[in-house]
Amino acid sequence: MKQNNVVTLAAMKARGEKISQLTCYDYSTARLMDQAGINMILVGDSLGMTMQGYSDTLPVTLEEMILYGRSVARGCRNAFVVLDMPFMSYQVSPEQALANAGRMMKETGVDGVKLEGGEGICPQIRAITAAGIPVCAHVGMTPQSYHAFGGFTVQGKGEAGAARLLKDALTVQEAGAFAVVLECVPPKLAALISRKLDIITIGIGAGGGCDGQVLVYQDMLGITEGQTPKFVKAFAQVGQQMMEAFQAYDSQVKSGAFPAPAQTYAKSDCGDEVLNR
Ligand code: KIV
Ligand code: NA
């Protein structure tokens, strides 16, 4: 069993320890996050935007999620890996949800799946958890429904919105979810939900009162171009560093400075017989 699993993560909440989660979409980066001690990794369908260049998550397919999920799973010895169920891979019925969650587990080696929705998606959560697959729910601003929301906007506003969101969180717990992502939820409400629930809450744009935090890794590394949402913090300027490295390579190739003797095989390293013929 991994150092991070559903039991240890629940114990972290019980002890009041915060849980770290980042999104990840490839093996090399997963290894680094895993070695850094990140508790959970989310192979989010945000990869539709960050890795594939779409403007939203709706076009992402099950096959694509499986491909990325498999790469990340191979890089993680200790981090608990959650794989997002893409749009229309679970909404149709509990049977569809279970069949696809099963494929995702069998074909990738991840530790659990995530799907978006509250009370309305509980039959799916029940079906998947009954098969022994850990489910993370996702409430608040759920990007697969942005057409219905009229944009990527804060949810849970006002009395009715707050009551709705609290009910959603309670019902996904009741249906068997081991965790729930709270995305773009007013911080006081997210803190209240986190206190009321026994399962772990992972916040993004939901303030410091959640049991854990998640960020998209291109956002937190400073790779994302243009404006990022208010809740993003860039912990490094990796985008700038990459740009400088690419520019240096380009100019050294063109000037002939690269490759230098240090990057060139000596005569004896490469087939003297051929050269002496
Ligand atoms: O797809 C994703 O990256 C997500 C997180 C932002 C929670 O669902
Ligand atoms: Na997602």
C-alpha cells in the first residue's frame, strides 16, 4: 500500500494536518511531485486546456484520460493518484459510470477516480464505490457544466446557493465518496463544509479552511500565459526559465557554439574503423 491512501488521508484530517495536491499529466513531473512529498496527484481533465490547447474540458475523451493517467501512475510511489472522469463518461447512468471507472482503474494503475456533481450524481458514486473504487466528488464550480452556469463563476452564493452546496457535499459523503473538491466556493462556506464533513475536502479557490489544497501545475509553476485566476499563486517562474533556455539553444545552434567539444564524441568513441577505411 502507498504511504498515501484513503486511510492515511482521513487520518491527516483527523489530526488537523493539511493535505497537498497538484494536477499532473506526465511521468517525469509525477516523479518530481512524488519525491517532493505531495500527498495527492490529480490527473485532471484540465489537461484538455493545459496539455491539448482546448478552451474547456468538454472535448477530452476517456481514451485520452487513460493515456495520461497511466503515465502519471507510473511516476508515483507514494502519492495517491486520482483520475478525472471526462465529460459524458459517467453522466448517462450508474452502469456507464461504473464500467468506465473500472476501465480507468484497470488500464492505468491510478488509485481512484473523480467526477463532477453533487446530489444528482450520487447513484453513480454509489455504484462505483460499491465496486471498491475510491471516488472523489467535485462540487461548486464544476467546469464540465460551465455552459449551464453561463461561465466559470463562483458558486454557492446567497442563502439558497450555500444551502444547496452544503447539501451536495453531505450527500456525496453519504453516497460513499472519500473526498470532495470544492472549487470556487466562498471561503466561509468551504470552511463550514469542511468542519461538517468527515471526509476530506480539497479546495481550489475556496480559501484556507479546507482540509487540503489543489492547484493546476502549470499555474503554480508560472508556465500559464496571460491572466490566471485570483486563487492561483505562482511558486516559481518556470515559463520564463524555459523561454530563456529555448532562446539560448536557438542562438547557440545558429552561432555554432553548440555542440562544443564537451558534447562531441572523441574520434576513438565512434567507429575508428569506419573513419579509417
Ligand atoms: O481538472 C482539474 O484540474 C480539476 C481541478 C482543478 C480540481 O478538476
Ligand atoms: Na477536472
